[in-house]
Amino acid sequence: MHEAALYVAVFAALYILWRYTKPTHHPPGPFRWPIVGNAFDIPTETPWRQFAEWGKQYGDIVYLRVFGRSILVLNSLEAITDLYEQRSSIYSDKSPRAMGELSGFGRILATRLNGDDVRETRKLLNTEFGPRAIKRHTHILEENARRLCLSNIEHPEEFLGNIHRMSVANIMRIAYGYVVGEDVEADELVVLATQVMHDVSTALAANTYLVNSLPFLRYIPAFVPGASFQKTAARSRETFDLFLRKPFEFVLNQVNSGTAMPSLLSNALEENGLENSMSNATYLNRLKDAGAEVYGAGTDTNASIISSFYLAMVLYPDVQRRAQEEIVAVIGDERLPRLSDRESLPYVGALVEEIFRWNTPAPAVTRAILVPDVYRDFHIPAGTVVVANLWAVTRNESWFPDPETFNPERYLNRDKEPQIPEPTSLIFGFGRRSCPGSYLAVDTVWTAVAMTLATCTISPELDAEGKAVLPEVRYTSGAFSHPYPFCCQIHRRSEGVSELLDPQ
């Protein structure tokens, strides 16, 4: 018995030794230059498009090197699922960004390595934003969607700012119990949070700062020529620390005075006991981090998707018309759509799915593997940055023919084509690192879309000769991708709309 066990152990050891000492066989990819590797092959603008092109040439997994660091790009749902879900125990660490760490953003879940603190923070978020728990926030989403439509009818030229305001108002109310005023540009907390989101998006983008490609540069002092990123990081760190502290102090003051509205932080403080919470510095930091996480993950994502909806309606008026007709046929024009109407409005639901697919707000999701691995007989070195190219997945023509066209009808024959994945499930991550706020995001978008369709008509801007000016479909790069600013016209659908939106 012992002898058999010994043979098994020796065989296993020899197998492991052979597996990891044989000549390395990396996945295919473009030619890598000495030292710099593929550093100059990866574009700074929308790199996910180039990743997808390489996928067509080399296969769905592509291997790159940038200044000695390995990068593995996954261009198919199969590869992403295999690694991010089936092997989540080793593919669920986050890819570090030197600029993010210098800026103090190491506390954000998107940048933290696995550990008890990450699990506890995610547990807190999952409790608040699970599919049942989020129903307590429905009235907030519906109220702010109503305000969005009213603002867009009264000030259509400010529609992008109004969308941003709605996204901010939802998150600030849900996370902190904080009610955002009409003038967001004068709101100290909103201005602070907006600056933090800009800093995070640029710091975590792979190609924004050279220090992200050459991490050793982080040790260069700020006074050295070319090291201005150190001063930028110091300013970002100060702003981020302020953002962690200020909203939390607001909640704490409200709880102490007995005037706190239900929110992520106030609920947690009261359920854990205020005295117990205040005596536990680790718990307090976790609450601050959770609030910042909700804001960071929710505002930019929702604003991007809803802005994409407006862009799509300008370009595809027939889609808008059909969705409006469904709303009138199902609920009439004497009340506003409610989240509870969702099951009765399949075309509106399909339209929302297509918004998430058409231009996903987070086209490339990065993780890191801290131990070596073998996948499809290819060697994946420890320390490899792994990129799930969701943009490529949403362009899979076997699922989504003519992928650049906005077409909600793709999702209306699910009984006949059940293999087509739902974009609302795709873009929020996989396995242990999936986004805990996904249900809230989908509810937010559906509510804003349905209410806009019921009350407004979105159309192209007209030039001096009365001809339609169609905007270009262009998106920014960064950790979050937004449509570039564009113009459109927004009109109320009928005289009765104003009374529905502003019944006073």
C-alpha cells in the first residue's frame, strides 16, 4: 500500500517537473521585439479593437509581452469562462497598476489582491445589492429617472450632464443617503467624487502612464525630470482620501442625529451597532471602501450605457418607434412605466440588452495570475496580466450578426436560439470577481430607458438647411469607455407628458 502510494507520488512529482521545466510554449501572438516586446504595437486608443484583430489572426488567446511583463488576451467567451470561472481560484486576483497604487487606489476592489478584506467587502456589497435586496431602492431609481426626463425636456442641450446627474444622484442616495441638489456642479461631494472618478479611470488605464508599463519608475523621485506622474499621484491620493472621509462623515452625523435615510452605510452601521462599529477601525475602513466602490462602479457605468441609449435612438429611429409603441400598447399613456412592468415589455427589455452589447462601458477586464499555469498546452507564466476582451465577445458574429448595427430583435427568439448569451450577464465580470452591483445597474438602466421612451422622442440635430446631422459612433479609452459628446434633439411626446413628470 505504502509502496503504491510512493510510486504515485514519484510519478506526480515527475509529471509536475516535466510540465514546468520543459521549454516554455506560450500561446501565439504578434512578433515581440527585444526588451520592449509589443509595447508599441498596442494602441493607446481603444486597444480592445486591436486585441480583437489579433484574435482573428492568432486565435482566441493571444500572448503579448510589454517590457518584460506577460499579457494574455482572451477573445472568446469559452476562454474567459475556462479561466475566470473554472479556474477562478488562481485567475481572480486583480492586475496591479503602479499609478493606481501610487495614487492610493489600492483600496479599490478593482485593484486589490484576494484576501479576507476583499471577501468581507464583497459580502457587504452582495448583502445590499442582491436581486431581492435591491427592490428597496426601486423608488429612488424611478424618481431620478422621472427627474432626468423632465430635465431633458426643459434643457435638452444639457442631456449628457443630466444623465450624469441622475447616475450620481442614484448612487449617492443608495450608498450614503445623500440627496444631490439640482446644481451638481455646486455640490461639494459630487465635485469631489467626479474628480476621483477621473483620476481612477486614467490611473488604471494601461497606456496612460509609462509607469504602468515600467513599474520600477515608481521609485523615481518627483523632482526628477519626466517624473511629473509622482506629483499627479500625490494630488490624486489626497483627493481620494478626502472622498473616503467626507461622505462617511455625512452618514455618521446623520446616524448620530437620528435623521439618517436608509443607505448602504447607515444600514451597516445600525445593524452592526454604532458603538461596535466605531470601536473597530478595520470595519470602518471597510465601510468607507464599500461606499467608494459603489460610487466608482455605478456612476460611470450607468452614465455610459444610458448615453449610449440616447446615441442609438438618434441613429435608429425605427427601434425607438417600436419600443414606444409597445409601451403605449401595454401600459397606455396615462402613467409612467414602472420597474414592475419589465416582464410585460419584452421589446424594451431586448433594447436594454442591446445597449449593454453595442458599446460595453468596460470593454476589457483585467486580472492577474500569481502562479504559473498551463492552458490548452500553453504555458502561462506567473505574474501574467490576463485581459478578458469583452468587446470581442460582443462582436462574435455567430451570436451577433452585423455586430455594429443596433438590433434589439437579436434577443426576441430566445426559445429558438437559447445559446445567445445575454449581454447584461456578460459585461459584469465572471467568477469570484463579478460585479456585486450588476442587478442594480440593470434596474437603473431599464428604468431610465423605459421612462425616456414613454415621455420623450430623441432625434438628430438639424443643420441650417434642416438636414439631419448624424453623430459619429466614437468612444473614449480608459478604465471606463463613454461615447464622445454628441448633439441631439429631445421633445416631449405629448402635452400630457409634462403633467406625468411634474404632477404638482
